[in-house]
Amino acid sequence: MFTFLPIIVIVVLFLLAAIKVLNEYERGVVFRLGRVLKAKGPGLIILIPVIDKMVKVSLRIIALDVPAQDVITKDNVSVKINAVIYFRVLEPVKSIIEVEDYMFATSQLAQTTLRSVCGAAELDEILTHRDKINDQIQAILDEHTDPWGIKVTNVEVKYIDLPQEMQRAMARQAEAERDRRSKVINAEGEYQAANRLSEAAEIIQRYPQALQLRYLQTMREMTYESKASTILPIPLDLFSMLQPGKSGHGHEDSEG
């Protein structure tokens, strides 16, 4: 029994070194004596110990945080911009043999691309058209990482850190814009009210009876609103007699 023990140990070690199990989202790039064979997996993989070497590659989407970059925009404003990129490996063999460390290379490329794209745009464009900036960065990254077998699926600018002076200036600008809109809305309301009053005056001029009805409705509303007050109704004809045109006409009639 003890004579077969070394053989059993060798067989067990051989199996442990030869048999590999890969998950569904993993692929193994196999090198045999330094030459790449192909990407294998998922499932059970059998390697030749000492001769074969395998490098695991994950095919899941990777979220890579891009550190904050100091950027001077096109209109000479210094800001700090942070972003996050989402990418995945489509071709495991290329991701291993075309670049030494695709994670590090993609991170460095994302930083330089972020600075170049944001530096070529004005601050207002970065703030208001963030989707456009994201698309430009994604297109550049996807073009440069394609030879590495990597697909950049999405880029998002996370935050834009503005200087304190710029924040105060933008706050004043936003307040002025709100005041302008408020004045425009008030002016529009006055204009519409004036038009309505003009239309009401024309209707009353054509139909004097409408003024009588409005007078009675006003008295009714005043009675409901202030029950403790005493309201003495005055005929509208009295006001018409006090008008200059009316009084002059009545004087001429009396003389005649």
C-alpha cells in the first residue's frame, strides 16, 4: 500500500493542476509553450501541467471610475470633472495579447479623453449638453479600445466641481433669470387682463343693461362678504345724470 502512495499523490497533484473549472461569465486564454491556442470555457477545462498556462478573463460589464481631472474649458474656466465608464471584454484573446493590462490601459485612456473632450467645449455646453459630451467620450474610447477586444458600452460624467466664484456667478445669473421670467409672466398677465377689460367695456357700451346686472351682482357679493356693514344702493341713473354730457343736455332741455 505504501509503495503506491507516491504514485497516488502524483496523480492527485496532476489532476489538480490539469483540471480547471470556469464560470459562465469567464473564459480562459490558454498558452501552450508560450503560444496562444484559444479561449476556452465555460465549464471543465483540462490543461497539460507545466506545458499549458491559462489566463482567466471576465466577460461581465466592468464599471471603472475615472478620477477627477483638472480641466480648463474652451472659455478658460478651470473645473474638476469626474466620470465613470462601463465596458466589457468581447474578445478575450485580444485583451490578453494586444495590451499588457487592459484595465490600466482603459483607465489611462479614459482620463486623457475626458480632459481633451471637456477642454474643447465651453462650460455651458458641458453643463447643459452632458449627453453630448458622454457620447463623444464613448465614441473615442470605443474606437481606441476596439483593437484590444474591448467594447465601451456607456460613459457618464458624474459631477463637475466648479470654483466658488463661478458658483456665485451662476447663482446670480439664475436669480436674474428667475426675476426676468417673473416680470415677463406678470406683464403677460397684465396684458391679458387689459384685453379682457377692453372686451368687457365694449360689451357694456353695446348693452348698457349688462352694467345694471354687474352692479346688482357686486352688491350681492358685498352683502355676503361683510354682513355687519350696511349697504345703501344708489340708482345708476344718478351717476348718469352727473356725467358732463348728460347734465349739459338736461340744462338745454330745461331752458327750452
